[in-house]
Amino acid sequence: MNQPLTLNCDMGEGFGPWKMGNDEGIMPLIDAANIACGGHAGDPSTMRQCVALARRHDTEIGAHVSYPDKEGFGRRAMDIRGQALVDLIHYQVGALDGIARAHGRRVTYIKAHGALYHAILADPSLMNDIMRAAASWHASLELVVLATPRDRKTVQLAVEHGLNLRYEAFADRGYTTRGLLLSRDKPGAVLTPEEAAQQAIAITHNKLKTSKGKRIPVSADTLCVHSDSPGAVKMIRAIRQALDHS
């Protein structure tokens, strides 16, 4: 790989008095913050606090868009597509970008969350919808997508939209033999901090192994970690150290 992998993390996933994840402890360790913007989590004050943290640590800001499903944390499938999905994405990006700009920052990329993330991988029409939303924003935005083997259709669709893609792999999640993420209810779906650090190194050398031991080619630009994983700060610190010394 020509460029070192950046480290991104899902952030700002509290809502009102409810807190999730240690944003203060994690922000100094990452390069890009995927900030929830009102769909699965997040509210104006939580977004502002997360943006302020990102500004303090010079962390890139991305809109972590999702289905409008706080009760299910955005992990339940919903039948939203076409212009309705484009509108929903613009609504969420606009909320976060407005707060970011009020604090001298801006949103530079979009990343889908949870059920929406998996839906766009399975349904080309939904992938087209989210690309249309990103490409039609008033400023240049990149779209984060899962780095999977033989991903020619996604590349071609991005070319048609004039959109730059950012390919990500997951340090803290197990993989299937197809290069997709294991469902969270499967054994080995969520890795320990030690396993995540080892997987981060494997990904940097394009040697990712599935839960069944099969090696799959995954060429990524960025590594994702989750702030709600058990021992998240310890895990992310171990991954950061692994990346810095790889």
C-alpha cells in the first residue's frame, strides 16, 4: 500500500442524557470521526460536542447517516429508497454540516450506518441512491464503502456519479468468506482488543483472514473501529500503536 491506513470511528452516538462510547478518550486516537447526525443516534448538542472535540484534535468529520431508527439503533431494515432516501441523507448531512461550519469545520465524507450500510451492499439501487445523495451535495463529499473483493460494479457506479470512494476495512469485526461482515449474533463477530490489533496489521499487509481461516484480498484506505465495542479505548489504542509501528 502506498499510503498508511487512516483510522475512523463511529462517534457521537449518545442522545439527550444517554451517553454511548468514550468520545473524549477516543477522539485523540483516530483520524476521522463518523458522527451520528440524528438517524440512529445523536442530537444537536451531542453533535456540537463531538464537532468541538474533532476540532480540538484536528480530526476529520464525516456524516454517519442511517435509517431514522433510534429505538433500534439503526440496525433494523426499513423500506426507504429513491428520492426519499436521498432527502433523508441530505437532511442528516445538512444538520451535521451546519453545526460543523458554525465551528469552523466541515463534513468531508458520508458513511452509512448499520442496516443502511448493509442494505447498500446488497441492493445496487440503494447504492445508487446514496451515491446520488453524496454527488449532489453542494460541496465535494467522498463516500465510504466496504472494501470487498471484485467490487467492479460499485467502482463503475461511482465513476458514473463522478464520486470518489473511500474503501474501509474493519479492525474489530469478523469477516465471512465473501468479504462481508459477520452478523453480530454470530460467534467471532466482535473481536477482542488483542484480536483487533492483529487484524489491523493483517489488513495493512492485505492478509485479512475470515472467521474460518480463509485469506481474502482486501485493499483498504481506512480502518473502522466501533466506540461501543467492549474495551473500546484499550482496543483503539492498541490498533493505533499497531498502525504507527507497522
